Amino acid sequence: MRSTLHDLRKSMTPKTKLIRTVYLYIAALGSLIFVASGTGMLINTGLKYYVFPKAEKGGYSQCNQQPPVYGLEKSGYVAISTADQKIQLENLLNDYAQWKQNNTGEECYIAQRQSTIVDALTMIVIALPILLLHWIIIKKEKAEKE
């Protein structure tokens, strides 16, 4: 099999060899960019968590926004509400309490941090083998020329 691939490469025209070489370098470069981007995201997340914790607190807009339920107190609306409105009010207050628990404080930042880490690791896990495969092929072809 190895000799067949070697014979196939020898029988390529110069234009085909050039196109193949350009493809290999472009694929390696694209993969390198994704590996660097994923690594940068991991470093950024780590720095924000360990070294600059206040930088993380202002970064996630979801963690700083509140739904439009300001000043809604259960005691003020129970007396003037119908039974159906009371149920809706209870549901609204329960939803708000759950939103507040999940989207404020450290819980929100943990979720965003984990999402960023998953994205970065996915980029690295997918791009690194592609980079290594193409780079090994480039190195083999370069060694054969010399």
C-alpha cells in the first residue's frame, strides 16, 4: 500500500502536486487557528476565574439582566385578585424565584464558564487531530524531497 501511494504521488503532474501542497498547508493553517482559538478561550476563562475574578462578573450580560418583574409583592395583589389571577401570580412569582436562583450570583457565572470551556475543548479536540494529520503528511513529503 505504501508503495502504491508513493507511486501515485510520483505520477502526479506539477500542477496537481502544487494544488495538493496548497491544500495541505491551508488545512494545517485552518486547524492551527482553531487550536489557537480554543487554547486562547481556555486561558482567558482560567485567567478570569483565578487571577481576575471581577473581570468575569461584568462579562456575561445574561447574569446582569433582570426580567421585567420589579416590585411584585405577593401580599399587595392577593387581596384584589380573582382565583385565576392568584394562580397566575403564584406561577409568576415561582418562575421569578427560579430564574433568580439560576441566573444571578455564582450559579450564572458557573454555567457560562462551563459553556465556554466546553466550546474551547470541542475546538481543540476536533482541530488538533486534523492539524497533526496534515502536518505529518507535510513533513513526510518534505523528507521525501530531500
